[in-house]
Amino acid sequence: MGRQVYENLKVLDVTNNYAGPMAGAMLADYGAEVWHVEKPVLGDDNRYFPPIIDGISINYCTSNRGKKSVVLDLKDPRGAEAFRKLAAQADVLLESYRPGVMKKLGLDYETLKEINPRLLIGDYTGAWYPTYYYVGVNWASEQFDPARYFDWATPEYKNTGYADLLDIYMTGLYYTLVTKAEVDKANGAVGQRTEAGMSDEQNYWYCIEGGAEWAKKITCGVVPVTGSIYVEQYEGDAAQFTRAVAQALRDTDGLMIFDIVHIINRGWWSELAAGIAEGSN
């Protein structure tokens, strides 16, 4: 059990599957009161993910530990009204619907912020924007026009950007290479490329320095950008991990470590501290 640093924080969790629910579980670990909203009858898809023991998904239990479960049909006006009442009490909203779904439900950013001005709306995506359109997500600001840079973007594509609606944004700088200079020296080696929307191209946006540069460029200063580092990508190379932490801190507005259990397992506390010290100077 972690220290109760988020005691009295109320989190409304309307995520599904794995990544979103796990974020809520981690907040609950540190003392937050998390209300996990599930759809009627079937509930969270994660209830059916293996391994299943005695009819219960271990994945579901892991990613929803410490939460209060609430069943609401958000397509029903009564369910949507109950959700709005919960939102009025919450400090943080976690949601993982496709773009536009919350608006169709009448639970979009503007509506919820009017109900509760304290509510923080945040988002997480990978930093590889030039190929992220493959997964149908445009996390840029409406001020950024990708049609000027990429042939896949129509002149109207910029209108789908939603960075301007966010209070918090975190970008996954999940690259083995740290600097653009390392990309130049890579000789075709691209490092780990396992996330959705990634390609095997040898471009600057596939390193921490270049990815952070693009994230800041396309969000146009409308929201702070926090850089996330995936610890497992540096297995066997603690020095590169330290350089990655420092680069992310220099080039973005904050740092997220994904996730801290990898630091514990490897005993990389001093490497993490060194990277933070270097990146903060």
C-alpha cells in the first residue's frame, strides 16, 4: 500500500479495458476515492480478460482494486443525470471513450466544467503524432494545421484537434533512442516499436528529443505537456535510462515514470535521481 498522498481526492473513472482502469487503481492505491462507472449487464470489458479463476478475471481485479463500482447506463437520461451529480463532486475525471462520444452523451468538457469548474480534464497518447492518425486520434491544438506537413491530412483535419479542451496532457515518449543525434547514428536500428500507430520509419519524432519537440509544437502552448518514460525499454542500460529522464524533463513540462514498479525491481533509484537532477538544471 502506498502513502496516502491522494487522500480526499475524488476520482470519477469512466474508463474501460485496461490502461484507464489501471490509472484509477494507482490513484486508489495512494488514497484517492475512485468511483468506477460500468455499463449495465456486462460491465467493464476487462471482466472477461484472462486469466479467469472461479469465474473472476484476475486482470479486472488488478486494474480495479480499491475502487467503488457504480453501474450507470449513460445513454439513459437518468444515468447521465446521475453521472453529472457524481461529476459535481469529483476532482478528476478519467474517461477512455472514442473522440466525440462524451459529447453525444451530453457529458462533454464544456458541460462538465460548467457543473464543476474544479474538474480537471486530461488525456494521454503516444508522442508519435505524424503516424498517430492510424488510430484515429488528433491530440493537436486546432491552431496546428497538419495539412502543411503531411499528405494524409486534409485541410479540415485540424478541426478535430482537441488539445485546447484539456487541462492536463501526458505524452508517451516510448523510445529507446534519446536524442536526434542518436537517430542520425542509428544506421537503421529503430529500437522497440510495439505501440499502436508506430511505424518503422527512421525519423526524429521517434526519439525522446524529437517526440517532445513535436508534442510541444502541435499543442501550441495551449496545455502543459508531461513526458512519460517507459522504463522497460532501457533494460540492461541504466545510463541510457538516466539520459532519457533528463531529456524528457528538459524538453517537456513534467515527468511521468511508467511505471514505478520497474524502478523498484531494478533498483534504479539513484539513476532516476541523477536524471531528474540533470534534467532540472
